[in-house]
Amino acid sequence: MNIKKIPASLRDLIATGFVSLIILICIIVITRLLAQGLGPEKFGAYSLARTVVKTIITFAILGMNVAIPRYLAFHSNNPEKQKAYIFYGSGGVLVISLFFILVSVVFPNTVGLFLFGRAQSRFLLYGTLILMIAHTLHMLTYAFFRGKLRMKYANLFQVLNIGLIPLFVALIWARTDAPTVLWAMGIATIAVIALPFLWQFIGSAFAINRSTSQEMKEIYGYSLPRVPADIGLGLMFVCGPWLAARMGDIREAGYFVVGQSVLNLISTILEAIGLVSLPYFARLSGSRERDALRAQVSVLIGFALHAGIFATVQLFIFADWITVLWCGPEYAPAIPLMRVILASAGAYALYVSVRGAIDADEVKAINTRNIWISLLFGVVVTVILYMLGLKTLSLAIGLSAGIGMLGLLSFVFLHKRFSLELNKYNLILLVLINLTMSVLALLFKYFVPLSKISIIYIPLLEFIFISIYIFILKLRKVFWVEIFFKKIMG
């Protein structure tokens, strides 16, 4: 295998995937440390704060996490345009973020009461704001490097800010309290990301002139219709913990977030695909290479379908073991929520994998439309089930139903857009393999009792399953596997 012969896009995908794996391991360890160190109540407060941070950023980022990489890649041969997109795109995000910070500082009790249900949570609120600032700067800087296809730098900051820094904080401050952990994570991340962000932002500011006002219209014309998508997806994930804390107590929010955390882990693993594919697909779209783009989208969907269904089956079966081994036996009440939420793992994997392809080729905010249809569908399901007395479980089922709809809509759009062939995905083979492996997994659980050493057994078992899975797909010459190995082997 000659590494230099591997396409740059695939090299970046492999490197980004490796970084995502490191981050995945860090998140697993961080969650374990904080769940055990803080205890259910404090961990619930921390989890809710992290969810709030993610939701605030979905409002403040103005869709620039997609727009900036897309336009930088689309105009890869025009540095002046790139600088204009960086300046105007980042400037709007900073203004919105500063406005929210000002409101929170002036009315801390009101904002704290709304976000956390506690007017006295001022220290928790300020910790949340610090972490919000840190993640906003990180997302913008990460977008700069993605758009310029400098994935080495993008991956470096990703593994530091999302993986290693939070792990370091969790190792030292896990037995303190939620606000302390938030403050430490936020300040450490700002210390790492502030200089790279300012270097890009200020450098772009000096290059701005009157003739670049068109770039401001373009990037906001593209990004603003996508803001409702970020808001809708954020609401899809924040409503469960936020309402769970009010239906029960703060521990209910923690239990709900534990269930959502596995979906976030899936997003972490597969996010590499979307992060790398968006700028590369945008460049193909900009150069009108439709056949090449169609072929790559077909491969992407094939992989997402096979990986997503496998993940759904295995995570659903091992949901109880994952919860107890990961967070501890005191989080056993989260198991029903975990299992229901993980029923949507495959649909979420599909959406995360292909959303970059949709945004790269289509100016219209298709993901926005799909997300809000899915959100409304999930709300209707939740309301009906809540009226039937399911309470917190209705929130989990509604979330799972909404995500399932989102995956389906994403799949249908790309199939129509590129006139793809459904029979290429070997659906019958896909079902047979996963049914067989589900039986084997259930037999394994029956004969092997749950213990601390199971934390080694489960990954080994899944590694064997994945190896057999890929071997069978390669043997049957499934198209996306064939193409992947062909590119790897040169």
C-alpha cells in the first residue's frame, strides 16, 4: 500500500476518523469519571449545563459551522474572498454571543431560573457562559481550517479542545462540583484556542474592503436559512433533559443525558465523515463534477446504512450493560431511556454522515426543512404518549421517533437528488447478517455474566463482529466496500 497514492480526501478522512476515535475514548472516560465523582445530582446539573451550552451555540453560531467551510472550499483559489467570508461570518457570531452574555450578566437570576430551574445557580450560569465562549471560538477556528482543507490543524485543535482538555479537567476536578468543572474546561480551552482564532480573524479583518460586501450577502444568504436547522436539532436534544428535570428532579435530566450521550458518541465517530466530506463535496459541486459527486454520495450512503443498522442492533442489545459499566449501578434507572433512545442510532448515524453532502451541493436549507418536520413529528408522538401516562419515557420515544424521521428524510432526498439505485445496498444481506449477529450477541449475554471484566469482553466481541461483517460484505462484493479497499490499496 502506497500512502501517497491514497486520495487526499481519504487520507483526511482516515486521520479525522482516528482523531474521532481518540475523542470517543476521552468522552467515555470523562463521562465515567464525572458520573462517579459528582454523583447523580451534581452530574445531572453538569449534563444539563453541557446541553444548554450546545443549545445556545446552535442559536449563536448562525449556521457558520457549515457556511464558512463550504464557502472557503468553494472558493479555494481566491484567498481574498476567503478572508471576507472568515471576517463577516465570525463577526456575526461574536455579536450574537456577546449579546447573550450581556443579558445573562445583567439578569443572572432570571436566565439561571429559565435554564436550570434555579434562580440561585449564578456560579453554574457563569461556568456555562465560559464554556460557551470556549466552544464558540473552537467551532469557528475549526471551521476556518476545515474550509481551507488544513485538516492537520483542525484535527489537532479538535483532539485538544474536545478530548484531552476535558479529560484533564475530569481527572483533577471530578470530585468537586459542576460549576468548577465547567469553569476549568472553559478557561483551559480558551487558553488554547484564543490565539489561533484571533490570528485568523484579525488577519482577515485587515484584508476587508468595500468590494467584499457581496461576500457578506452570500455567506449570510446561505447560513441564515440553516439557523433554524441548528435550533431544531438543538431543541430535539435539549427538550428531553430540560423537561425531565421539571417532570421529576435534576437526576432525571442526568439519566436522560446518559441515554443521549451514546448518540453523541455515534456523532463523534461519524462526524469525521461529514466534516471532511462537506468541503471536498463542495469543491466537486463548484467544479461541476457531477458524476464523481454522485459516486461518492452513493458510497457514503452505503456505508452509513450498513454501519448504522449494525450499531442500532448491538447498542440496543447491550444498552443495560453499557449503562452500568459506563456510569455505575446507581444509573440503572437510565436503562429504559437508554434503550429507547438507542433505537434511533442507525437513523442518527445516517443523518450525521450525509448532512454534509446535502449542504455541500444544495444552497436551499434542505436539512432545516427535514429537521423541523422531524421535530414536529417527535413532539406529536411525545404529547400523545405523555397523555397516555408514560411521562419521561414519552420524551425518549419522541426523540427516537424524530431522529428516525430525520434519517429517513435525508436518505430520500439524496436518492432523488442523485438518482441513486436502491438495489445497490444489498438490504436483504444486511438484514440477514444483523439478525445472525443479534442472536449471537444475546447468546453471549446469556452465557457470560455481567462483571467489571465485561468492559474488555464487549469491545472484543464487537471487533470480531465488525471484522466478520466487513469480510462478508467484501466477499459479496458490496460496492462501497470494494471502492474503499480499492482506494486504500491503490
